[in-house]
Amino acid sequence: MSTPSEKYATFRSDQEHPAVKEFRGHYDFELDEFQLRACAALEDGHQVLVAAPTGSGKTLVGEFAVHLALERGQKCFYTTPIKALSNQKYGDLVSRYGVDKVGLLTGDNSVNSEAPIVVMTTEVLRNMLYAGSQTLLGLSYVVMDEVHYLADRSRGAVWEEVLIHLADSVSVVSLSATVSNAEEFGDWLETVRGNTVVVLEEKRPVPLFQHVMVGKRLHDLFAGEAPTARVGAPASGKSGNPAKAAVQADVRDLVNPQLVRIARDDSRIFRDDSRKPRRRRDLPSNRPARTHFTPYRSDVVEELDAGALLPAIFFIFSRKGCEDAVVQCLRSGLRLTKPSERDEIKRVVAERTADLPDEDLGVLGYHDFAEALSRGIAAHHAGMLAAFKEVVEELFARGLIKVVFATETLALGINMPARTVVLEKLSKWNGEAHVDITPGEYTQLTGRAGRRGIDVEGHAVVLWQPGFDPRAVAGLASTRTYPLRSSFSPSYNMAVNLVRQVGRTRARDMLELSFAQFQSDQAVVGLARQVQRNTEALEGYKESIECHLGDFLEYAALRRRIGERESSGSKRRKLDQRVEAQESIEKLKTGDIIRIPAGRSAGWALVLDPGMRSEREGPRPTVLTLDRQVRKLSMVDFPSPVEAIGTLRIPRKFNPRNPQQRRELAQVLRNRTDLLGEDGPPSRHRDVMSHADDPELQEMRAQLRAHPCHGCSDREDHARWAERYFRLDRENRDVQRKIEQRTNTIARQFDRVCQVLDALHYLDDDKTTEAGDRLARIYTELDLVAAECLRQGVFDDLTVPELAACLAALVYESRSKDDPTSPRLPRGDVRQALERMGAIWRDLSALERDMRVDFLRSMDLNFCWPAFRWASGASLAEVLYESDLAAGDFVRWVKQLIDLTEQIADAAGPTPLRTTARSVVDQIRRGVISYATVVD
């Protein structure tokens, strides 16, 4: 029950924020305090950044922006990073406000685009801003869901472009996952967008308990209560609070001692696993048997079902692993649904996939997919057909699917909370190597556990693996280290669009507003403070250096130059002497008598083998010493040159391993050298120039003696302060160089991009050329290659299938970078066109190297044949069989090919190429490609 003071506070808030009061009435639950704060700030006219854990309800703030826009007769855009999330949000808003008031723009679909509320992907909004679309008129609010995507290496720049280029009259609602530098991001938004209120929420809405499954037994990760399981516990542990940090530093000491003991025993038993495996009969009879093992996936699901811990998301960082897991569960006879649920699942599946071509169902694996769903089991990954993923998402959200085996893409914004999240491993393949997941990724994945309003607690389960370290897992589970780092860099398309709109100077200034530059400048602030401190210290040193006889800094600088001259002279002499010594050794021959100048073998010796010259170590002669030892010498033994003072014939059958022969030959050597004396004859090698032979050094010494400060009684005391001054001054100059390197980094990069475009005549001072206008319409990673191909007529005479094949090389990127096989290519004009495209790419790459930029990745020809075959009318089964692509991957790449082909058609103008490009789109948008529920 609320207290009188709380009731009064609510009354005052309702009076001040009537829109928030009305909005609250749409929900049958109380809004959280952070949601109310954010909504109130938005109603007051502020822009808002909300950073909160997954499942905490931050999207409600975005929906309040929608409510405000409709209430005030204004327009709101709701942007998302992925089409599936746009589809989900479109469905949510249509359910609340009706079809007439909500539109959808995703690149593939355009539904009611002039509605007051439009859901779209962020790229669509970016393209609208550059094109000056009329749809932007009347826009008052933009919701940027999952704004932390701006850290994405390949797509993140789009978010910053939108935030920088949106009109000042537009209020932005930025919704982000919990990041450890939200305040910094908020400061940047304040700089770029104006008055921005940062609302941070670190408390999980549902307590999260952490577990480890060893075999078929579930163990608690922590001995007592998990840090994330306390009421109102932070979603992740570390923060800027020093007191909290001190407590969290000891969180690893809270690990369940039973798990620590299991890990220690497992390590002791299998510490020899890295050695050569032994046969079973070779193992010692008293070797302990393994009692701890990684549980089978089907066993994990059974245990969760028995413990009432379903529904669950089971993260496996492999598409094939997800599919295999479904098969394993089916083979084990798992059935997690009731008859009534199975009937409903079959109805939904039939309804949602009714438009799929019947002839494609077999190759799409429809029947196995539907059978698994009827048992409450599903996979979810990027290789699946979008229609299948949508069915899984809908059924899981309704509680009809009990376990989903998913890759990490499921954690990227799709609203699919579960009671339990399972992590099979704590490492994943990032495209180049197997790497451990970060604390931020762990928090993002496990954040799905615990359904608000349904579950009283959520559960995160990590499966036991060989070499498992429970303390490391505890560190992951209790650490919040997910800083938002900008991936922004100006592209060719961005450059021509900005120059075309505002000119080069204004464009350069706008790019200086990027979050990347802001973060770089923030680092510069600390360096600037260091320069300031150093400068103040230098002034203090100057006071201690002052001499009544003259300028002591001048005198000290002269002393330093003398020291440096002497040091460089010594180094030069040593280098000259080493070169001369090496040359002398290389002249030695078998049988030469030499005197080794230094080392353990110093003294007379007989050369048995001059040795081969090594680039790294120099010559390595083998010698026999007077004490009958055979030694292999190195340059260390020759600090000075050596010369042969005579020769001695070595018997042809001399064996250096024979002690008797060594003794006899050493005696002959001794008899010969006794006649030469202890030091031998004088060396004929020239002496290296000494300090006394350097006239410039002598002149500086004379100046030093003549300087007034040379006679100061406190000269050495002053000199010590001067040395400190010079040392700090050198350090200060280094810091200043770092500041220069970090300042204006984005602007300098933009200048280099413009230099490339100037060289290719895409820009003419502050204007774009005709070629530049074409480039402005092409949004792809290889935008400049596509534009050059257009200008050079590479695509002009190609047929529809041939153009599809060539454009496929500009969009496709293989998941595996190390495919050793050569891709299959169509014959004839396609190969010639691809060769010309390759030559263009090489020329552009060379120009990039000259201009010190690196934007153009290599073309990938692995999708050329599937695109050619599909555009030629081949069936889906034929194309997938010949290409070994997953159905979902094939559909996704064809849709990206459609995007680029439409851009090429637009850029080509009224030419035959435009007709061919549009024919490509018509030809490949068929069958399963043309099917979409509302979005893909």
C-alpha cells in the first residue's frame, strides 16, 4: 500500500505530466521508476537515452514517444537494427493503434509509408536523410531501438549518421542495452542533439540464479546467493562505484566450493590429456575413472523439464550444432507438448507457411521442422528461412515451444524471453579464431532468462566442459564491462552524399561531431591535462636551473649535444669494428691459424671449418684450441677483427670427435704458435677514429669551456636540474604528438577519402560530378567498385543472368574466409566481366594504398553461380544442391542482391542497363524469395 507521501508525489507527477498519466492507463501494471523518469523527460521536451538490461521494459519508453506523436498530431519513426525486429514491433503497434496509423519500411517491404507511425530499419532512415525524402516532413520523434548497435564494425556508422543528420527539431529516444559508459554516450548525444536526459537502470526486473550442469546434476555457481539473484540486483556487477568494485573484486571467492573441488579433481585426473594418447590397456589400473562430463543436449532438456525450468533458450554458437541438437532431441523421443498444444502448433505452422511453394517444402526441410515444432523443440539461426524463424518466434512467445536451440543472433533484440538460458560453451568462433565470450556478451545472452510478470526468478545454466574454471564463470556473471565503442568511419557513399548536400567544409565539420571523434577527444582531454602538469613542472625546473653567470639551459644543451655526439661516435665505432670483424672472419679458410680475441676460447686456434654465413648471427667458424677443444665460435668471440698469421695442414682423415687425433693436431698447433709468442705479430687492421679525431666534437668542447656558466660553483647541481628538465620536456613533446595524432582523426580520414574521389573525378571541389551522383545512389560495402563498373560500362552488354552473377560478387561474403576451392563460374561474358571487375578492384586498392585508406574488401565470387542459376530459372532444390548453401542464407543473399540491383537501376539512369537491372529483379524475386509474411 502506498504511503500518503507517495500518493502525493504521484498526484503531483500526474498534474505535471498528463500525457504520462494517460499512457500509464493503457497498462494493467505499474510502470517502473526509470520508465516514468524517461517518459516525463520526453514529455518535458527533452531527448532521452535509456540504458537498461534486456527484458527490463525500456521499449515502453519508445512506445510513449509513439503515444506523444499521435496525441499531438505529429509523426514518429521507430527504427530497429534488423528486419525481424521491425516486423515484431510493427505487429505490436498495429495491435494497439490499428493498421491505418502504422506503416513499415524495411527495404523489402513498404506498407503505408505515409502513416503517422512508421517502423523501419535504421539504414532506411539513413537513406531517406541523404535523399531528402518528403516522408521526413512533419517528423517530430525518432526512436532508435538497440542504439548500441553503433559499435557494430560493419553497420555501426549508420546509427551515427542518423543521429548527426536528423533535424534539430526531431526528438530522439535512444534505447540501449546496459553499457558501462552510458554517461559518456549521453554526453555525446548532448553535444550532437542538444538537451539529453540519461536514464540508467542496472537492476534486473527478475532475479537471476546462476548454475553449472555437471553430467546430469545441476550445481549452483555460487555458494550462497548469487550477486544477480538479489532483489533489485544490478544486471551485471562492476560499476564506477569504488565501494561496489571492492566488494565485486571478491566475488570469485563466493564460488560453490563443490564446483571448485570438481574442477580440481578433473584437472588432476586429465592433466596429461595434451600428451600423446595411450591405449586403454596401457593406462594404469589405479587411474581414477572420470565422473564429471559434459551432459548430452537431450539430457539437459529432460533435466530442465523435470525441474520446471522450461521454456529455455539453449545457446549453441554453431548453426549446424543447433540443427544437430534438434535431431538429437527427436531421436531421444523427447516430447514436451500436450495434445492441445500440438494441435495449435500445427494450425499456426500451416497458416504461416501456406504461401510457400509446395515444390520447395522438401528442400526447405519443412516436414522435419514441423515435426520438431509439434514436440515443442526448434532451432533458430541466421541460416533458416525467415518464415520459419517467424513461426518459431511466435510460438515461443506464446509458450508453445519449450526449448529453442539458437545462435547468439537471438540475443540481438528479438523479444523472446525464457525462464532459463543455457550456454553450451563459453567460447565461440568469430570468423577467424575461437575466442572466449566477453562479460558483456554473457550478460546479453543470460539477460533473456526470467520473464517479467510470469517468472519469479530466471536461471542461467552453463554446461561443464573439460578444463572448466568455475571462478572464471563467476567473474563473467558478476562483471559489467561492456563499453560502447564507436566504429564510425567515412565511406565513399557517405562522402559524396555529404558533399552534395552541404559542401566539403561543412561535411568535414559535421563528421567531427561523430561519437568516434568524441571518444578520441575525450582521451585527448586526459593527455592535455598531462601536458599542462608537465608545463607547470618545467617552469619550476627553470627556476632551479637559473645561474647568475649566464644562460645555464644553453650551457646544459651544449653538454647534452657533446654527450650525444660522443655516444653516437662510440656506437659508430663499434658498428664499424663489428663490420670489419665480420669481414675478416669471412676471409678465413680451413687450416688458418688465428688468435681469438675474446670469449671462453680466447687464445690461439686452428680453423677446422670457416662455417656458413647466417643472416641472423653472421659467420660461425669451427676451431681447435690449444687445450684440444673443438669450438663453434660466433661474432661474440670477435669484438675486433682477426687475421690468419699462418696456415697448418689438416690431415685429410682428421676426425674432430677422435680425442687422439685432436691431441696430436693441438700439439702441432702449440709447437707452431710457441714461435710467435704470446701476442703474435702486430695487427695490420686500421685503428678506428677516436673522439680526439672528431673536429666537430673538439669545437663543441671548446665552446663549453668558454661558456660563462662553465665556471659556476653550483654547476653540477644546476646540471642535475637541467637533465630533469630535458627529460620532462622530451616526454611532454611525445604527449603533444599523441594529441596531434588523435585530434581531427575523422576529418583527416574524410580528407583522404575525398582525395580518392578527387583523383577519380567523383568530386569537383564542393560539388559532385555526374559519376559522383551515381555513386551517391549505391549503398554497399564495395560502392566505389560498383560505381566504377557503371562508369566503365562493364555491365552494359550483359544478359539478365549474367548481370545477376556479376552483381552477386559485390554483395556476397563467405562465412569462411579460407575456402581453398575455386568458385564455379558461368562461361562466356560473365568471366570476362568479372575479370574487368577484378582489374578495377585492384586499381582502386592501389589508389587506396597511395591515399592511406582501406575500405574495399576483396570481391567474393562464391555466389556468382547460384545467382546465375536462379536468374536463369533453376529450381530452389537445384540451386541449393549445387551451391551447398542453407536455404535461409540463399534467401538473404538474393534479397541483398535485389537491393543492390535496384540501386544500380536507379544509378544507371535512362539506359538499357536500367531495363536489364529491373529484369534481374523481376527474374530473381520469385518462389520462396517473393514470399514474406510482412517482413524478412
